[in-house]
Amino acid sequence: MKPEIHTRTMAKVSRRLIPFMILMFLINFLDRVNIGFAALEMNKDLGLSPSTYGFAAGILFIGYVAFEVPSNFILQRVGARVWLARIMITWGVLATLMAFVFNTTSLYTLRALIGVAEAGFFPGLVFYMMRWFPAEERAKAITVFMLGNPISVIIGGPLSTAILHFGNHLGGLAGWKWLFIIEGIPAIIIGVLTLWVLTERPEDAKWLKSDERDWLVTKISEETKAKESRGHSPVRVRDVFLHGPTLAFALSKFCVLLAFFGITLWLPQIIKSLGTLTTVEVGIASAVPYVFSAVASVLIGRHSDKTGERKWHIALPAFLGAVGFVVASIAGSPWIAMVALCVAATGLWVSNTVFWTLPASILSGTTAAVGIAFINAFGNLGGFVGPYLTGWIRETTHSYVWALAMLGGFLALSGVIVLIVARSETGGGRDQRPSRHPTFKKV
């Protein structure tokens, strides 16, 4: 039974931070993947082949990866609140300017710059949450705030295709241009609001009572000291890049994000290929898999916190999602394919969200910011490889069959890696409990 002050304090923290962070993540993901819906018309206007589009969709992650770790170094110095606001404002401006691309060169350049501007956003949010949420609350908090991702597609799919349909030639601009303008501006507005809504540290939280503030500061401090004393977290920042579990988590993240962005940035076109749906119907159908993803991620995240078990809550959904991809690739019926895609997306997203509880249980202090940034940076290379490889396979085989099977294979591999690196309770099980294995080898 949790102490009353625990329940009371975390309820206030969750109400204050989580809804706004969901909104931040929603806008972030919408601007990252709305090119998938714009492609329904943009590809024809700009003369993009499947592989060219796949490269344009994925090149965002090159700039993102290159500046991920430096961005989190800066976040440590200037503070999460200021740096997250800067990130949102700059990517919002660039996302709006996507309306004015006119050839492949301008498209590649602007997508890459959006990645540079966005670098550090997600790991910055995860690191920020580590300052506010104790270990036993973390999976639930992370999975709930990451609902911004599926919600962005649930809302963004119908919204984007409605803009394409009703905004076409409005004011002399194509519908896909209006899509980028309308969906880019909110990032600028939310970025400015971030400076007022987010509080840097629990010590600064005037909206908590003094006993609540003291309890939270003490709780987080004790957990940090416990992790450091167990020897899991590298002592020096540079040791992060030689830390076996960190490197393994980075590889697992690469595999899961390859599958995730491979399907997300191609899903509207894949669904379009299943039948004779209109653009608006494609938007609605694209949202369906993410409805299941959102519900399942909350339920399984809470179950993971309740049981303290992590690795199987990550690996089993990954394996289930991989089966969904394979079934979708060979299904003869559009309805069966759609159900399989729902299973694939659900397993993929659940695995992706609970995953972050593992690095958070190992790394602490400055190495947490750098380690999480490194895992996310390397993982997001999959965001480039997935869409491009999907487009290349589609162009080569004139089918999505092998592309979907490939995505499922990488998703399954991500689960296998998690089971290997988290084979003991220390690395992937009950991160709330004291470790019996103080060395890197036993993590």
C-alpha cells in the first residue's frame, strides 16, 4: 500500500505535467509523420518515386541523430524547460515552411533541417520525467505521455486527409501545402507555452505543498543514489558509449523504430493499395490501428508497473506485432490485412513505450541524459532505414509483401535483444528492487 503522501503528490504531478506533455508529443509526431498523408498528393506533384519518397521521409532522422547527443548536453546546461521550448519553436517554423518545397532538393533539405531542429526532444522529455516520477510510477507515466503519438495519428489521419480534400487549390495552394501550414503552426504556439507550463525541478514546484515537494525531492534523490551505488550507471559520460547494456538497448531501439517508421510513414499508401478508398476514407482507416495501440499501451504499461516485470512486457508485444506484419503481408483479404495491421501496430507500440523503463532503471545523473539520448539517436537511424527500405522493396517488387515481412523481422529481433540484455531482474525485471548484481556483466 502506497503512503498517502505518495498518492497525493504523484496525482498532482501527473495532472500538472502529463496532459501538456501528451500535447507536446502529439504535435511533435504529427509534424514528423504528416508527410505520409501529404504523399497521397505531393508525390504526384513533385514527381517522387517510391524510393525517392522513402528517402525524403527518412532523411529527417539523419539530422535528428547527428544532433541528438549534443542537444541533450545543452539541455543539461540551460535546463529542460527552455531547451524543449526552443526545439518546438524552431521545428514548428521549419515544418510550416514544408508548404513551399518545389523539388526533391528543397524537400530533402527541409526534412533534414527539421530533424536537426527536433533533435533532443524525446530524450529530453524522458529525462525530464525521470526528475519527476519515481521508478514504480515510470512505466505508467511514460506510456500515458506517449499516448500523444497514437493520438496524433488518430486525430491527424482524418484531419490531414480532410485538409487535402477541402483545402485543395484554396487560395491557389494545393491541399498538401495547406496541410503543412495548418499542422506546423501549433508547434510554435505550444513551444512558447512550454516556458510557462513546465517547472524545471521538483524543488521549484510552488504548486506542490512543502511536504509533497520534500517527499518527491527525497524520493528521486534516494533512487538516484541507489542506482549509482549499485554500479549500473557509467561513472563518466564517455563510458556510456562503451556500456554494454546501453549499446544493446540502442540496437533494440534501432530495430523497433525501423519497423515503426517503416509502417507509419507508409501506412496511408499501404491502406490505399488495399482497395478503392477515397483520400478521406484512407485517413479514417489509418487511425484505426492506433486506437488499439493507445488502449493497449496504457493497460500493459500499468500492468508492468504493478508487477514490476519489464522484459516480457516489451518482448511479447514485439513478437505479437511481428506475427501481425507477416499475416498482413500474405493476407488475401483486405479485411484480414487490416486486422493484421492493427495487431502489428499494437504490438509494436506497446513494446516501444514500455521499453524506456529499462534505460531509466540503469542510468542516472548526467549519464542518464547522454545515455538516453544515445539510445534514442542510434535507434532513430531506424527511422531513416525503415521508410527508405520499405520504398526500395516496394519499387523493386511492385508489392508491399516483402516490405511488411521485413518490418516484422526487425520487430521480432528487437524483442530478442531485450530478452538477452535483460535476462536478469536487474536489467529488465523489477527496477524498483535492489540489485543483486552490481557489475555491468550481470545487467
